[in-house]
Amino acid sequence: MAAIIFDLDGTIADSFDFVADFLAEKKNGEHLDSREKRELYGLSMLAMARKMGHPWWRLLRLLFEGRKEMGKIINQVPVFAGLPEAIRKLQAEGHELFIVSSNTTQNIHAFLAHHELQTYFLEVYGGASLNKSKTLKALLREQSIDVADAIYIGDETRDIKAAHAVNMRIVAVTWGFASKEDLRNQRPTAMVHTPGELLAFLEEL
């Protein structure tokens, strides 16, 4: 049995379209077409903002504004296909599931409830912001979990860095915000390309 800690956006929640449109609207009041969105694939939210020309001093404010706006349309944010089945199976096999995310706790609970996933997670740690390692440490301490028994699942390079900072294993998923090359360069414990691959890897723990 392992403590499996999931990120939300880009890992469970397919929030790319929301993030791209939110940043574009904040920049020029318009949504992006499909070609413009393709040019943003593989970029984190902060990297998208920089590419669109948002000044660096607005980035943190955009992050918080984005979470607030997302809360208004949270029921429209889809879950990645195959993730609900993987989550249910892992919980049924006895693993303890958690979420650590920079999204707000309120948004996370609303998303999970909408997709009927709220009962599968023991605890949600929202508002992790840019310092996820601190939140991962808090989870281990509060839940009395040895880091050797825990593994983090995320889609961005900062997820990998946060896990490395606390000596936690990390599986990088390639269906989220970051590119495969950027993820690989951060040396995660493993990289998976589909929810099926993720489930198979975790079932071997």
C-alpha cells in the first residue's frame, strides 16, 4: 500500500483550454483559435503568460485571478479520460489517495464532487502555490506518512522539483501542461503517457 498524491490541473483536470483562454482574455480581451492554442502546448501557465507578453510582475496576480475565475466554471472543466477509473481502482486496492495542488481547496472539492471522485481522496491540500514542497512536507507530517511510502503524480517541472526537494518519488504524466523534454530533463522517477500506464506503474509499487 502506498500514499499516492495527485496534482490536479494537467494531471486529473484537463484545464488547458481554460488557462489559455483566461490568459488571452486578460491580455487582449479575446479567446484563442485552435492554431494559437497549439502553439502553447507543452507550456506551464506561467510560461504561457510570458509567451503572450504578460509582464513578470503580473504573473502571481494572474495565478490567483485565474483560480478565482476557474471557480465560476469549475463544472465545465473536464477530467482526463481514464483517470476516474484509475483513481477508483487504486483506492479499491488499498492505496491512500491525496491531492496537493496550487488550485484552491474550494475549486478542488467542487471539481471532485462534479465528477463523483470526492470519496476516493482522504484529504485535499489546496493553495500550494509555487512552494509545493512545503505542502508535501505538511501532508507527510500531518498524515504520519513515511516519505518512502509516498509518491507524487504531476505534470509540470515544478512538481518534479517539489518532490525532489523532499526526497519523494515522482511520476511525471505527459498529458498535462509541460513538454516531455522538459519533464525528462528534471529526472522524474518515471514518466507515463497514458492513465493506463500510470495505473500499471502504481500497481507495481
